[in-house]
Amino acid sequence: MTIIIGGFFSCEIASDTDDTGETGTLSVQLSDNPFLIDLVSAATVKIDSVVIREKNESNEGNPFITLPTESKTYNLLDLQNGVTASLAELDIPVGDYDLLRLYVDSAGIILSNGASYDVFVPSGAQTGIKIFIDPAIPVQGGLTSELLLDLDVSKSFVLLGNLNSPAGVTGFNFKPVIRAANLSTSGRITGTVSDSTNSPVTDASQVWAAQDTVVTNTFTDDTGAYALIGLPEGTYSVSAIIHEDTLVTDGVEVVAANATTLDIQWSNK
């Protein structure tokens, strides 16, 4: 399910922009790179607004486009396996955009046992969380460019305390790790995870794609399906944890703007 916030918005430009007056559409999507699926029932962020900067040679006096929105809270654990929430969709001047600031008012964690924790967001509401877009995303006249913000919950919400100690969890720190990807030129890997009887492995099988380091990860849904989205074109190693075994598939090719299907089956040999 995609959540739409508004439609097209008029924007104020802080300095000179493309003098042709031509515009294209930029769509900003939010997704989640999940964690602790058996421990956490909700990981929330309340987002106030998004601003984006047009690139130029000096990066001085750059035009910033501000999208004022109503504050909205998102449960990041709802945004898995290709599910995204639409943060903004707006007409902006054509050009290349290389920096985005995400203004986060607050964050929180709810554990499966019902315990909840408010999480401090350093400077998130004042100066915004700075996210570099590399390579810069081009906005072209009459076309729509889609920018994915993939928030890695496993790295962004840092558990305080010890699950195995009497005191248990004492709280969480928020250190946002967000990957920006151009959905217009990225690909994805989708498929299912099944066991030796061809039954789906549901809700708990972790799947991730890596190129030297992990690019993104997810968990299978209640049908055993998974999706890894916003992947730059290239060759990946895809891993899945099934019944405490880690299955690795090397040489998985991702083509820009296309989906690669990879079904993973565990054998109990």
C-alpha cells in the first residue's frame, strides 16, 4: 500500500532557478530496512517536511525547494518488501538535485510486549536530517523522477540496555542512517523463500543484498515473499536466513528499471 500525502504543491525558490521555467515532477518515497522483527511491533517517525537542493558547481547560493506538509507519523515496519509511503510529489524546476533535508519531529519504539519508548531526534526538527543524493537525481521537463529514502531501522534505532539482563531494555537512541536511491534508474530483486517441502518461510526469514557491504535487507511476509528495492544496476550477492542456515546466491544481476526474480529454497540435507 502506498500512502499519498497531497498532490502537487507550489514551492518557493530561495534563489535563481532554471530560466526556461520548465518543470518536472519529483516523487519522494519512504521505505524501511527492518530489524528485530520478533521484538519490535512498531518503529515510528513523525515527519514534518522535506526540502531539496539543486546542485551547482560551487554549491553556494543553491536553490532550496521547501515542501510544507502536515505532520504525519509513519510506522516504518509497515514499509517493507516494496511498500513505500509517499512523502511528497511536487512540480519543481528541471535540474539535478543532490541534497535533501528531512525534518523529523519525533520518533518512537513499541515493543511486542507493549512497552513503548520515546526516542530523542537530535536536530531533526530544527535543521533537518541531511541526506546526500549521489549521484544527483535529475528532474526532466514533463517527466516524473522517483527518489527513495530507505531508512535502516537496524542502524538508526540503537537499543540501550541488555535483553538478557534483569534490567532488560532501557530505551533507544536515534542515529538516522538513510540511503537515497533514484527509483527511476534503480532495479529490484523479488521472489519467495520456501523450505524443502516447497512451503513458504513466512514472517521471519531475513533476506539481504550485498556488494562488499550490505546494501539493503528485508524480511519475508506472511506468504514467504520478499522484495529488495532501490538497487543500483550491478551484480549482487543475495543471502537468506532459513532455519538458522544462511543461503547465499552469488552473481545476481540487477538491471536499471527492471525486476530480477530470485526464488530461494532451503534443503534439509
